[in-house]
Amino acid sequence: MGDNPSRSTDATAGGSGVTGRHARPAGTGVSPSSYQEPPIGGGGAPLQRKARFSMETGFRGLSVSAGAMVLVIIVAIAVFLISKAVPALQANTANFFTDTKWFPNDAQPNFGIAAIAFGTVLSSVIALIVAVPIALGIALFLSHYAPKRLATPLGFVIDLLAAVPSVVFGLWGRDVFSQPVKDFSVWLNHYFGWIPLFGGDGPFGRSILLGSLVLAIMVLPIVTSLSREVFQQTPGMNEEAALALGATKWEMIRTAVIPYGKPGVIAAVMLGLGRALGETIALALTLGTVFTISFNLIQTGGNSIAANIANTFGEANAIGRGALIASGLVLFAITLVVNMAARAIIYRRREFRDSAA
Amino acid sequence: MSMMTRSDLAGVAMTPDNIRTKKLPLGVSLLVAVVAFGLAAAIVYGAGIGNWVLVVVLGWILYLVGLFLAASRVEGSRAARNRSWQSLIYSACVLAILPLASVVWTLVSKGVERFDANFFNTSMNNIGARDANGGAYHAIIGTLEQVGIATLIAVPLGVLGAIYLVEYGRGKFANTVRFFVDVMTGVPSIVAGLFILSFWVLIVSPWFNNGQPRFSGFAAALALSVLMLPTIVRSTEEMLRLVPGPLREGAYALGVPQWKTILKIVIPTALPGIVTGVMLAVARAAGETAPVLLVAGGADAINFNPFDGNQSSLALFVYQQAGDASKYAPARAWTAALTLVALVLILTIAAKMLARRNSLTR
């Protein structure tokens, strides 16, 4: 601690020395070849010849290969999944893409992903329809309505909720949330049974509705925290200009904040969709695992690719494992497309790249 | 301000009516609320179509409509729309907090039931359906070992990858890597589990195990590191970009080679941020169930060796107890869930605290 001031004075002295040297008349010190004396203040040794192999090339190679590792892993995921899926697909006696049954462990394996792929997409889409408006409302509340003293801790809590493991939400959905959803389903069926979505004779309970609502609660914090960051980045000038023209607060949000944040919000929604499509355990605990294609939301039923893998992996034989890997490959392809689309949207508007990570 | 306007607009009487639009008094909105909920209760109980939940929902809708009508009479339609949207945004907040509060409340109230020493000291070995005790010791061991190994694999790779992207990466290849790091963030955990299943468990592990595929905690660690890698690369990249350029230039000017600049100047400057990112990635990995289920298999007994034989993890323990028919299983599941959430939240909060003390900010 005591030597800090002296060091700083040294630095000042050195600095003045440098300017002194620079102040010499041109011609004496400008050309390096005309140096007669070694530099005073530690100028360093003459440049070394570049070695063929140095720490520099080694370190650069190491970091390049670490970067390339990401590409290797993505390619390897596809290659290994395909290699294990192909034998099962060859043994399959049904059409993999259109069949709805899942009997890969039989002597005559027949299985298809139509029902579970449908369930995956349906539950994710419903989850997003429920979650996105609420998430955007909270994001706007946090960025533009709430006082700062409330917004900061609330945003912190939202970030914490995004970290809660999915198995906890699944357990909650099965043990606590299923009863109110069941009552709600019975009510819907009683008064709105004429709509095919809410028809059927029961039993109600572990339905697409329950799974989707649990999913919605899970993606809510993610979409909220991403879009909140985007909304917060709206240039203050735009907002003030809108207000100065006499806009009400909502008109300011509609004309300045939302257009500016649109690409970021779309990307956040797509990322939430990617999360919902790949969600495994929460759906394995809340869906009814029925292999049918049905738009009925409230009857016991529903299934998804990921939940099916978690549920049936235990009793799968070699072909069954291959079949599950094949369905995982389809899931991988779907999420890859969704994520690449989301990233392409973010990349088109570069300024959002750093916020909507 | 008012002085200026008065002098500029001489001759215009600046009465309150002139400069302020009419405001809906608070009493009116309270009145609207009372009427709306009363009407909703009358409709719901009168027709017998539901219980108090429907009263609240219907009352809220009626309140919003009534408020809009009242406000548009007094304040004009633009102000009324403003008011309605504000109410909608506030109610979105309330609506979202309800289930999340329920999750937290259930977690704590059901979790403390078995939150005792026995739970943290015993495994599930030889615990039958009629045994009330049994605990998660083996699962905690599994989680710590798997996440630890995954961190050891993913951190060097991730930090080096980020160094490549920030310090060396130029041109098309770097952009491709950056794009696929982002895409890889969205790879579902079950796909990572299937990848390690088909790569490590089914192809590589038979080499060491007389041709038999073998589940292991190490395989789970591999799957978790696949999930952690993109998160670490992204957060480290962001932190490295925040290191001021003049720091690097200063080092180069002193003749320090680039690799030494990175290791001695850039990394130490960005270190708190990198640690924050790593802790968030660890927290996320600790909560993953699906990969562990697929490649570590789950176990009832304590297994300290991550390279040999089945292992469990806290998240997998929760899932397996949730599917168990024993009447004591739910209590164990909730206590394990509480433990898991506590672990994850402590990591996350510590990471956020560290981030707040970080001197490099946007």
C-alpha cells in the first residue's frame, strides 16, 4: 500500500521523459536505424525472428480447435443419432412419419411419430399462446410502468424463476395444479362442450391443457426476461419524442417501444418455443401418454416426443432404443429449425444480438 | 416553466381547466369496481354457473369494460385506451405471480416434511414401499460428481472457444461458429442425452466393459457438458468483449505476445464475469433430469465411482420418487426438489451478486 504513490510518481517521471525524447529535433530520433544509444526507460529487446512453432501458434490452434469443437458436436449429434436410428427404422414395419402407434419393442416393430410430434407441437403452441401476452405484459410493466425500486427486485425474481429446474414444475403440475385444472376442465366441458376442443366424456385430468399450462408457466420467465431487456434498450429519445408529441403512455409504447423491440421479441418467443418443444420431464409428469392425434384439450391424453422418450426408455430393447433415438432426431431437427430461424431474426438486427442471448 | 409560458402566451387565461385535461376521480373507478364485482356475483350465483373463481374473472372483465366506458366519457377515448392497457399490464403481472407463488409455497410447505438428517445421510438402498425413511445421499453425491466433471470439461473448452471468437476469430468461419454456438444453446437436454447414449454408452463404453454397454455418471457428465458449453461460450464471449481495447493495445505496445496478453491481461480482467457465467451454467446443468435418466440410469445405492455403474442425481431422484407408488415417495420427492432448488438458487444468487460487483459493465 505504501509504495503506490511512489510508483505513480515514477510513472509520471517516465512519461515526461518520453515526451522529452519526442521533442528532440526530427531526424535524430525518428528513424529507428539512427539509434545510437539503447533506449533509457526499458524499451525492450530487438524483435525476435518468428519461430516456426511458438506458444502463439500453439495457443491460437488450441482456441481455434475449441471453437471448432462446437461445430463438431453439432455434426456429431446428427451423425450418431442417425447411425443408431437407421437400424430401427429399417426394422420398422409401419410408416415412421404417418403412423400413430408406438410398439417398437414387438417382434414386428411398428411405430410412427405422427401422434407424439403432433402432441409436441400442439402443447408448445398452446403454451406460447397463453404465455406470450402475459410475458410481454410483465416485461412492459418491468421496463416502463413499475417504479425502479420495485422493478429491480422483481426482475431479479423472474431471473431466478427461469433457473428453477423443470422437474420441480412437473411435480407441482402433477401434485397441485392438476386439481384446479381438472375442475376447470369439467366446467369447460359442461358449458362449452359443443366446441370440439372441450368436448368428450372424460376422464379429465392429465390432459394437453394441464401440460400446456405448466409449460406456459415454465417459459414465462424466459420470454419475460429476454423481452424486458429488449424493451429497456429502446432509445430514450424515441420515447421522449413520442411523449413530446402528446402521446399517452400507451401510445408511446405502441409507437416507440414495440416497433423497436419487435425483432427481439420475436426472437425471444422463438427461443421460448424451442425451450417448450424440448421440454421433457414436466410433460412426462403431466401428460396422459396416449398415442392418438386429437384436438381435444381437456380429456386425459396427449403425449410429446421428449416425454415419450423419458417414459418408455426404461423398458426399451435395442430396436426400441433406436426408435426413441429416431424420434429424438426428429425433435432435434425441429428445434434446430426453430432456433436457426430465431437466430437469423436476431442477426438481421445486429443491435439486438448482445441483449437477446 | 410556468413563468415562460405565461409571458409567451400573453392574453390566454391559464386556468386549470385550460391546461389540464379532465381526470377520472379515484372514487369513480372504485365505484365501477364495486358495481362490476357485484354484478358478476349476481350473474354467477344467480344462474348457478360457477364458483368464486368465475366471479373474480367475470368481475375483472366487467371492471375493465366499465372503466373504459367511464374513462372515455370523462377523459376521451385515447386516455381511456391508455388506462385500459395499463390495467391489462398490471393484471398480467398479478396473473403470473399467482402460479409462481403457488410453486414456491408448495415447495417449501411440502419440502420441509422430510427435511431432516436422515434424508441427507441415507440412500434408497433396501428401502421398500412401506419404509418411511430413506434419503437422497446417493443422489446428492451423483449430482455433485456429475456437475463437477461436466464443469471440468466444459469450462476450458468454453473459455477457449470464447477466446477464439473474440480475439482470433475473423471472417466466415468465426461467424459460423458464433451462429452455431447460439443455435446449440437451444438443443433440448433430451437430445444431448440421446447423443451421449448413442455415442458414449452404446459405442465407446463397450470397449472398456467386455463389449457390454454401461451406464455411468461420467456419461451423464458428458451430456451435461454438451449443455453447458454454449452457455459458457456465450457469457464468456460477452465478458471478453467488454474488456477495453486500450488494455490489449497497451500490452501489445510493450511487446507482449498475443497469447500472453490474453492469459495475463484479458482473462484476469474479465474473470468475475466469466465466473458468473460458469455458475449460471452449472446451476442450469444441476437441474437437468433427462440426460441423467438416459445415460446414468439411476440407482438406489451409493456409488462414488462416476466411471463405473449406474448413478442417480437429485433431479432424477425427484422424477423417480414422483413416479413411485409408495405413500412415502411424494414427501421424499418434494424434499429432494426443495434441496435441488436451494442448490440452484444459491448458485444463481451468488452468480448475480458477483455480477453486480463486476467492474466491467455495459
